[in-house]
Amino acid sequence: MSNEKSFEQRVRDSFEKQSFMKTIGAELTSVQQGYVEVRLPANSGLLQQNGFVHAGAVSAIADTAAGYAAMTLLPQLADVLTVEFKINLLSPARGEYLVARGKVIRSGKQLSVSSVDVFAISGGEEKCVATLLATIAHRS
């Protein structure tokens, strides 16, 4: 029997080590090959002065989804590190919770490119509030 973990278990184990994600209350809700979802309850501690979820929190879950989506396609011992991202904040982030849906656009030998859409969800209705494009370095 192999000691290798599935890509999903590797991603989930790594996410559990992220104290910042725990601090803001984010959780990993879906892990598939080339795709990850991160969910964030919109609690009062994450709001900016106008009552919207702060752009820093939106960016953090988007960045995390981009990196872990890339990690799902890498070999057993590889890890990831964001080297660049651009985020467009499309609309104020307000709702019961946010979901960042990250997918890999291209996975190369040393770098991956991932895109993420962040949705604010309220009463079952979804609204895209941000989109991110990230370059992720592969580390061994």
C-alpha cells in the first residue's frame, strides 16, 4: 500500500496549517483536480467602514483558492507560493458569505496561472464581486 496522499488530502492538510484562514473563519469547501472553493462567512469582524467585506479579506480567499487549485495538479511533494496576482473588485462584497472559486488556466513545469471569481451569496442569490488572476510558483 502506498504512503502517498491524494491531491485532495494534501490540499486539505495544507489548508489546515493556514492560521490566517482560521483567523478570518474561511473554510475549504471543494477540492477537485484544477479547482478549489473557499467559503468565508461575512462576519462583522471582516467589514470595512461602509459595511462591506474588506477587500483584504476578499483578496485573501481569492489568493488562497488560486494557489490550492494549482496545487491539485502538482506532484506529491510539491508546494505552491503566489508570486503575483491582480484582482478586480467588481462590486461591494456584501452578503451572508463569500465563495472564491479558483480554477487552473495553465499548469507548467515551474509556474501555474489560476483564475478566481469571488461571489457574495445572500438568500441563495449569487453576485460576482471580484475576479483574480494569479501566477503561482511550484516549490519542491
